[in-house]
Amino acid sequence: MRQLKGFKRVSLDPQERAIVHFKVPLSALGFLDRDMRWVLESGEYVVEVGSSSSEIKVLDSFEVVREKAVIRNEFFSEIC
């Protein structure tokens, strides 16, 4: 499932390049499970970067290797 987790607007002149740093917190990956707990599931997460969803310029992924984790607080700072 594709979901927008954030964006950063960058204005560039033609042929200009820039390095853009972008962090995706764990909180952006969590969801409510059937028991109404915020959880983070293990698996591969794909990151797409582009000017729109139809113009992806960079595609990469990372893997969460831990088993399904219950997120303890609303800021997702602790995972049990």
C-alpha cells in the first residue's frame, strides 16, 4: 500500500541540484491493529522520492527485522 508520509518542497532553477535531508519517524510507519494497539510490523518498507507520485526519481527500501512491536506511547519513542 502506498501512503504519503511527508514531503519537503524544494525550489530549484533549471539544472540546479540540491541535497535534501528527510527523516521518516517510526510514528509514520505505525498503524492500529485489530486490538486497537499502535503497532509496527516487520518487513520491507519502500521509499519513493519524486516530484509527484507519477514521477518517482529515487526508489530505495529498508527492512524492519523485529517481530510485530506494540508502540507504547503516542510519540512512538518506546517499542516493546
